[in-house]
Amino acid sequence: MKVGLFVTCLVDLSRPGIGFAALKLLEGAGCEVVVPETQTCCGQPGYNSGGREIAKALARKVLAEFRDCDYVVAPSGSCSGQMKVATVHDLFQGEPDLPEFEALAAKWYELSQFLVEVLKVDAVPGKFEGTVTYHDSCSGLRELGVKMQPRYLLQMAGAKIAEMEGAERCCGFGGTFSIKLGEISTRMCENKCESIRATGAGAIVGGDLGCLLNIEGRLRRTGDKETKVLHFAQVIAGEG
Amino acid sequence: MQVQSMFFKQRASEKLGDELLQGNMRKAKGKFVDGRAKAVAEFGVWEEVRSHAAKVRDRALANLDAYLLEFEANATRRGAVVHWAETAEEACAIIVGIARANGVRKAAKSKSMVSEEVNLNEALEAAGVEVIETDLGEYILQLAHEPPSHIVAPAVHKSKEQVAELFVKAHGKPRLTEIPAMTREAREALRGHFLGADMGISGSNFVIAETGTTLTVTNEGNADMVTTLPRIHVVITGIEKVIGTLEDFATLIRLLPRSAIGQTVTNYLTLTTGLKMPDEADGPEQMHIVLVDAGRTKLVGGPMQEMLRCIRCGACMNHCPVYQNVGGHAYGWVYPGPMGSILTPVYVGLENAGDLPNAATFCHECAVACPVKIPLPELMRKLREQQFDRKLRPWPERLAIAAWAFAVKRPALYAFLSGIGARVAKWMGGREGLIHSLPGLDGWTKGRDMPAPAGRTFRELYRQRSLERR
Amino acid sequence: MGARENILARIRRAQGRPGGEPTAAERAAVREAIARHEVGPQPPFAHAPDRLAQFRKECDRLGTTHAQVASERDVPAEVARYLAANGLEPRLAGWGEFAGLDWAGAGIAFDNRPARGDDRTGLTGCFCAIAETGTVLLLSAPATPKVTALLPETHVCVVRTSRLVDTMEDSFALVRAEVGDPPRAVFFVSGPSRTADIEQTIVIGAHGPYRVHVILL
Ligand code: SF4
């Protein structure tokens, strides 16, 4: 089974460890993983800024890079939403290459969904002692239905989960929103951090690096140097 | 209402710093959301009814002109006079004209967002008509000289202490501390107005083509007074409100109060059609229905027509994390929250709406909550596309996007730049790995650190790993 | 050209239909769609096996009290009991259809006229009642003034269980069958008036009644 890993631009730039954790999990489950070297970004920042043509150009680039894979997996609900939902429901509606994007969407998975629903893993290499709280990122949750999968995997690694109040509420990241409307974004993030603190968990875990950088940035700014901020792939791969 | 939406960012900033407002918003938070969730859970066929509701709204919108004429014909047959207004000014002129022709001195009003859109109260007052808002929330705001901050709960931003203060000034009675007592005092103050008004003004949540019916949906019963007691009843509503049948209404009304506040049904629903009979004790002698365009036809037929399905339930704002934090006044016009971020730019002009289309993280809570399945985030994105195409965003932002787009399409260049970026940013993060301020990104770094990158990109490390493995 | 013509023309242009007004065929198509009176999906509980139990359950939720009597003759006694139990004055303004009952025998002063602003209790019947939502439906007419249900602080409503239907759609079908065009006011009452406009705190008794009591017979 040939699986293409879509690393995501944020992981590439900022937290390569998450990419390697994903690699370890996929290879460990027996997948032949390919990582096209020319990949950059799914195009969502352009799409959400109103740059439709940029988004389409990048989607076509991604399509070409992963054409010969059986599956494509990304450690992000947000980029997966872009490639599974935005392309077929909006960007390529009425375009000749719509069927190709439909095919890409059908074989594209967010990492936790792939591990649980396709690979049906029943063991993970990571061991985690302690309590975590899980933040549901918006696109993964509401566009793709990512909810129980990461929790299931985390528990497989031994983590206890303390649910926070409003786990499904947006952390305020929103891509460029976090900069354009930084003050509102910060307040939304502070609300999220309050919920996190209230759980007393030693780590906040999520599935989208954008949200995680946002939360980490706010926790650190408000003096919390302790709480770990981790991608679930790091925890279950034992790379946290 | 004067448009202030271009100042969204500043207004939001003020609201975030307003401790009193933040406290009041916190009290309200959750009540709407939890109430709706419970009502939806026990309903059983929510998605089916939602789809049907979207369909019946679309059906009328797809042939809006014919549905409107059907409504007009039936309303006229029943004795109402149907007026058409292209603009806010025309709508006001029509109603002022009706008031003048009938020597109206006092008008009692039940809640109408369209009347807020067109500034009806000001127009009537300028013509010497005393206007009394009778919905408790609207009454409070009329005393406070403030616009509503929510389309269903207009005074949600006020605390009971603030209301008590307003009542002391307006009623000249001792200060009250309990909400039921305040409500009774307002009831007593308003009773005389209902009985003494010559004109009742109401909105209409829908107008029904089949029967020529207008209608009101309330819990307080004020709309029933307004549509029953005065001798003249004026309805002001938007042209998009037309639906086909009474059965369509039955579908929509299952969704409206549940979505708004989690109620299965409002205490009062009144369908009003035509005039008082000669030997009836109550009912108006004249009925005027003003159908207002004021920007709605800009949505008709275009890629955003779906927005016209809106049934004004407020669920999108109740679920919006931006609205929850900044409140309705930050949005700077009549309609706040996600639906306002779409309607305001369309009705008052994209160039006057500033950041509204960008005031969303696209978390999709609104789209999930909307009872008529309006894809609110997608519509906001369409407005962003218009802003982008018309170059309405500030130049540094446009430059940044252009530069990013250039690089991201060129893998070699991108690899080179991101490699440098990762190293420089790591260096900036120092020992703690945290960047405290970044030029151009102060929107982020004012309130948050930027966790610094690890230093080398995945791409580099992966290539190295591949080489080592060989 | 007037506003009406401009608006209609704009809609047609935007939706790609020629001309300034709908054609006869378009109008006919709309009438046909309307005439189908398509009923949408309804929640399962709207068709409860025990319609009366469903009605009562919803009344309880809304804060509408209810009592069952055997026949119309028993209405005055039940009204007297209810008013006394709530410490209310034994006087009411009522619809003419109830004027012939023995009110004096129950110790109640019955004013056969529409209620006014200062009446404390109003007595009405109803056209029908809806089990799905615990709603009573009043139709305006000279003999059935709406004000009697609206102005007093207490509204007592007599509901014949033979007039209980499942849903709002059923009530509309009944109006069509028995009355034809809806009368001026089709008034759905579901419990006492309320507001939550101050701090989202629910207060019973806003502009309409504080109490609604249904007498089932
Ligand atoms: S857009 Fe949808 S959720 Fe928002 S007010 Fe309108 S109908 Fe309600």
C-alpha cells in the first residue's frame, strides 16, 4: 500500500518532529510511505484570503504530486478539509478536473482517521503516562468528523483524557485571522487556555499545528512554561 | 442605523476591554447554545426538517417575483394595502405618509429588524409621531438610546442593574432589584401606550403567498397588542420573507424558536390577514404592508442568494465565538454575527464593511447551527474573494499574499526560503524557543508568543534521512 | 416606473427571466405549487398514540395548567375552584358561547363581553388545540374576540377534546375545511406570556396573561 504523506507547510517549517512521528506510525503499520519533495502548501491561506486562483493552482500542484499514491495522509484536519471538501464542493465545481479531485478526496485521510478507520491499528509505539486534554480543531471536527479517533489512539498509548469545557470551541487561530484580528483571536485563545487550565492536565493535545502554536503561544505568554503542547502523532509515536 | 462597520476592529477592541459588557455577555453565554442543543436533541428529525425548510425557502426565492405578486393579490383581496419600497428612505416616506394622512399621534411598535435597517423611528419622530417600542428588550434600548446588539435578544448586553437605572429615570419610581418586578413595571408602563396608540407597527417573520397573511412570533404578547388594538396596522418587512403556504410556515416555525432559544414553540404566533369586521370588538380598520428591498435584490439570482433564506433566528451569532466575545455592537450595523458579516457588506457596500467578512475563523459552528442550512462561511469567503479581486484589503496584506503565492508555487525557491526562515526564527526564539515580537505579525505577538521553529525544515531532515539510509 | 415595477424587474433580470412581470404561466405554476399544500417531515412525537397525554405533557412544559371536566355544565364549578385556588376574584369577562351556563350558581360574576384592559380574568373557547405543542388556536370573529385571551392576567380556555389535532398542519386543514380563508387573526396561544429580555432570565407574565388554565371536556 503506497501512502503519500502530506507534511503540511507548518509542520515542515516549524515542527518537523510531527512529520517524523506520522512517518513512524505509517511505516510501523506497514505502509510504503512516499513524501513528494516538491510539496509546499494545500493553498488554504490563499483560499481563505479570497485568492481563489492561488488556491486552485496549489490544489492542482498537490494533485499532481500525489497522483500515483493509493492514499494520502496529512497530520492536519484543516489541510485535509481543504483537499477533501473545499476542492470538490467549491473550487473545482464545474471544472473538467473535478473527477480527479473527487478521486483525490476519496483517498485523502486525516492521520487519526487513517490509523483508526483504514489501518485499524490496535497498538501504538508511544507510551504516555499522565493526563492530557484534547482540543478539537474546527475543520477536522466539523468538516471531517474527527472526534473519537485521536482520543482512542491516545488512550491506546496509555494517556488519560480529562475533557475540557468547550473542547469543540474554536481556539481563535483561523489562519490569517490570528494576525488580521489578533486581539479577538487572542481573547478566543485565552478562553481556550482557561478551559485547559481548569482540567489540570499536564498536556494539551490536538491534531492541527496552527491551533497548537496558538495555544502554546498564549500559555507561554501568560507564564505557563509547564503544560506540554503536543500533536497527537507525537504522543502516540512516542516522540513527545 | 448609521453604518459603523468600517470601524469593526477598533469597536471590537473597545468591547473586549469593556469589563461590564464582558460580564454581561458571560452571563448570557451558554444559555442559548445549551437550550438549542437540548431542543434539537429531543426533536428527532432535525436534519430532515432543516432540509425541507431550506427547500421551501428556496422554492419561493427561485420565483420571488411571482410569489410576491401572489401574496400581493391575496393580501389586497383581504383589504390590506400593499406598498413597495426600493430604499430605506422610500419605506420611511410611505409610513410617514400613512401616519400623516390618518392624523396619527402615537405608534406602538413590536420588534422589527427591517425598521431598524431603515431608521423608521427617527423618520416618524421627525414627523411628530411618538413611537413606543413595546418588546421589553427594545423598550429598554429605546430608553437607553442604543441600537439592539442581538436580533432576538436585543438587550443581551445589558445587566439588570443597568436596566433598573434606566427604569428609575423613565418611570420615576423607586429602584427595583428583581427582574420579575422590573418586567411588571414595564408591563404597566406600556399598557397605556397599547390602548392609546393610533398606529401599530410590526414586522413579519414571513409573509404567506397563499393567503396574503403576515404574522408575528413573540413570547411577550406585545405584537398581539400592536396588531390588534390600534386602528391602523402597518407591517414592514423584507421582500425575501415570502413563503408559499401555511404548511411551509408550520415547517419553519418548528425550527425558529428551537434555533433561537431552545423553545419548542413561542407563546404567541399570530397570523394576521385583512381587517376588522364591522361588528368585531378588536382589530385594525386599515392594514398596510410595506415590502422593502433596500439591497435584497442584490442577493437575488447571484451566488449568494442562499443568504435570503435567513429566518432571523440568531443561532449563528449565538454560536459564533467572535460574537460571543465582542457582542453585537462591534459589528456596527443592524445585523451582527455571521449573518451580519454577510448582509452588512451586501446591503451597505463592501467598501463600508471593513473587516466584517474577515471577522471569522471559519470554525463552521454557524453553518452547523443554521436551521435553513445557509453555508455562512462559504458566503463570507465569497465576500473575501470580492475584496481580493477589488483590491479592497490593505496593501501590506495584499503584498504578503502575493509574495507567499509566488514562493509557494516554486518548490526550490520555497525550500530555500523556508530553510532560511526556520533558522532565523529559531535564532530569534533564543533559549526559550519563544519569539516575543515579530515585525508585521504584531497582531499575533501582542497577546501571544510565537513558538519558534525547530531550526531545520522537515524537508531538509527527510532528505538527510533518505541519504543516510542509502 | 414605480418601486414595484423596478423591484420586480430587478428580480427577473437577476434570475434570468425576460420581461418586467411574471408571465401567466409562471403565476399558474406558483399557484399549482401552493395548491399542493405539501406537508414537510414532522417529529415523531407529534403523532403520539395518546394525543391527549401529549397535549397535557406539552401544557405542563409551558406552564399551562389543565383540568378535566365531564361536561360543559361543570365548567363554572371548575372555574370557581381554579380562581379560588389562585386567590383570584370570582369575576370574569367571557365569550358569549358560555353565557348560558350557571355562573351565579358557582358564585361567579360573568360579564358577557370582550375583555378590557382592566379585566382580571378572561374566559374563551377555542377553534381547536394542537397536541404537538400544547397550543390552543383561536380564530377571530365577532363572537370570539381575541382581546379576551390577551388583556387579562388570567386566561381560562375551554378545550373540547374532540377538537384536539396532532399538528399545526392539521389545524390548518381544519381551518380550510370549516372556515375557508383564514380569518383576520389566527391566534396560537402556547402558555402564559413570558420574556427573557433582562439577563436571559425567564419571567412568566410579560404583556399577555400570567396564567393560562385549560379546561378539557
Ligand atoms: S443565518 Fe441562519 S442561523 Fe443566522 S439568523 Fe439567519 S437563519 Fe438563523
